[in-house]
Amino acid sequence: MRLNINLASQPYEDAREVYLRWGTAVVIVGLLAAVLCYATFSAWHRYHSINGDIAREKTTLQKLNQQQAEDLAILNEPKNSDVRQQAAFLNDLIERKAVSWTHIFNILEKMMPPQMHVVALRPKLDNGDILLELDVAGQSRERALELVRRMEQSPSFRDAQILAESTENVNANTGPDVLKFVISAQYVPQNSESGPALEADARGVK
């Protein structure tokens, strides 16, 4: 029998194969480390960005809450109690569809005499009644009186009257004077502010 015995203190190994194996392992580990580093950095960047967005939203919310608190403080002042009550009343009417601004403007459009137009419309509360103040402009006082007459004939208005009148010269040389009127009337909501109600209001326009 023949035995092969290696008596060397450091047995022979193929260095090339060892380097190849360890090199491949190192490359794989390096790639995994790079991927993990990239994933960690991306997650940190997203987290940082989200925290920034949250901080900005919190700041905006705090400003809005502060503004709301200041507005409520002003609104709750005793001198503003009438305004608060009127606003609450009108908001309640709007929510219950008791006031239809579309209906009001449709009526006024049908009633408005030629060469007159509405400049402003202001609702007010008077002992539970809805009062409307209209700023209208035109070139004739007779047109304003005609509008008041038509509003009196309409079932949607009551006690229409001219409260104030002023003159504004548009062109000092050749332009006509523009007359401005403040007209007040009580608004009477209709049960159905659509077709029949508009037809009833239109019958007052003659």
C-alpha cells in the first residue's frame, strides 16, 4: 500500500481560486451595502421631506386657528352683537332656502326699467323681517319711481321706497349726470321661488 503524506507546515492551496471566491464575496457584500445605504438615505430623505410638510401644515393651521380666534373675539364683542345675530339669522335663512339670491336677481332683472342698473344689494334684519337696500343708478328719477312702483306690485316685495338720492357727473363737458338712488324694501320669501313665483312678479312689470 502507498500513502501520500504532506509533511509541510502550510499545506499548498490554489491562491487564485481563493482570491476569486473571496473577491466575489466582497463584491456581493459591497453591492448589498451600497443598496442598503441608498435605501436608508432615500427613506431618510422622504422622512425629512414629510416632516417638513407636516411642520408647514401645522404652522398654517396654527395661523388659521389664531385668525379664527381673533375674528371670533371681535365678533363676540358687545358692540358687534347685532351684526352677529343678523349674520346668524341670514345664514339660517339661506340654509333653509328662505332667501334665494338667484330669485331676487331674476325679479330685479325683470323689473328694472331701461337705462337703470343695480350697483349694490345689502340685506338687513329688522324685527325678524328681511329688508333689502338697493343702490341703483340711472339718468332719470322717473325710472327710479317706476322701479319702486313695480316692486310694490310684486308679491316678493313690500313697502318699497326711495331713501336717498344723489347726483354724480360722469363727464363734466358733455356727459349726462348719473343719478344714484338708495331704495329700501321688505323681502317676502315665496313658497316656491321658481316658475309660478317669477310669473307673479313678472305680472307687476307693465
